[in-house]
Amino acid sequence: MTHQVHAFEPPERFVAGTVGEPGDRTFFLQARGGGRVVSVSLEKVQVSLLAEKLEELLVEASKRFGVDLPETSPLVVNDNEPLDNPVDEEFRVGTLGLAFDVDTSTVVIEAIEAGEADPEVELVEDEDGPVDDDDDDEDDDEPDDDLDRLRVRLTPEATRAFIDRARRVVNAGRPPCPLCGQPLDPAGHLCPRHNGYHR
């Protein structure tokens, strides 16, 4: 079966967002452009890791290639609107790939569909990209050839805006327990650090 590449280079809008209430949220990456909207689901930890690695990518691109980077995203670029409806999941993300294109001074993000043998969370930087590779297995590209993917190309300013929003989305959930790190419910939770007693 042939795979599908949803390419937005650049998108009109690319954001992380959620559907559902805190404690029962589904996380999405959503790209819009050319009359199309593509939404892919992923884990909260993947959104958090993506924001962290994009930050590292921008800093390293500035150091190595002299790219001018915004300290914070301009207010005009900030996007606090909900995800575009309908939010139809194209696929679930298994791997996130990052690269910095020196020729165009743009960040390339690729979300690749989860395969049967994919780990829960994986983020791979392109070998030509400035960030160190988290996964040393260089042969990962071959099995991914038949998997769907979402590819976006962002300016540094748009990348900064994505990072800022992704962090707000991740932090908008339930606060973590200071002892075990698990999310706190309004009525408390069974904390393993308290031998199962409610906090």
C-alpha cells in the first residue's frame, strides 16, 4: 500500500492542540494550508519533547550558522485559537524527525505514522541537522518508507511561536504531584510515594 505525505511547505498554520478535558485530553499536531487541514495524534510527552528539541535546534542553528532568532515569538504570530474543526485523525505519530535547512534557514518537522514495532515515543534529528541524534540507529529511514507522514517547513519565527504554544498546551493540563510527578485529580490521587494513600 502506498504511503501518503502531507506536505505543508510552509503551512498557513501549524499548532499543537488538544481535544477533551484535562485528565482525558488527546493531543494533536495540526497543519492547515491550501484548503487542507491535516491532524495527527500523539502523546503529551511527544509534544513536550518536540518543543524542547525545537528550542535546542534553534539555539544550535544560531551558533553554527549565524541564524537570527527571535527571543520570543511576536504577538502577531501567537496563536491561541482552538484546533480547526473537524479534528479528524489522519494517523497516530510514532516518530518525530527534525532538521534545519541551511539553504532556506527553515526548520523541517516530520511526523511519521506509528508502525507496528515503533516505540511509544521516538524523536530523530536529521544527520545534517545541528541537534545531536537521540536514536543512534541510522537505518530507521528504511522501514518508514511505507508509513504516512506529515511534513512542515517553518521559519524560525513560526517555530518559536509553535514552541510557545506547545508549552502552554502541555502546561494547561492537571498539575503534577510534587512527590511522584503523576497528574493530580481535583479530589487528589493515590500517590505511590505515600504507599497508596490519598493526597
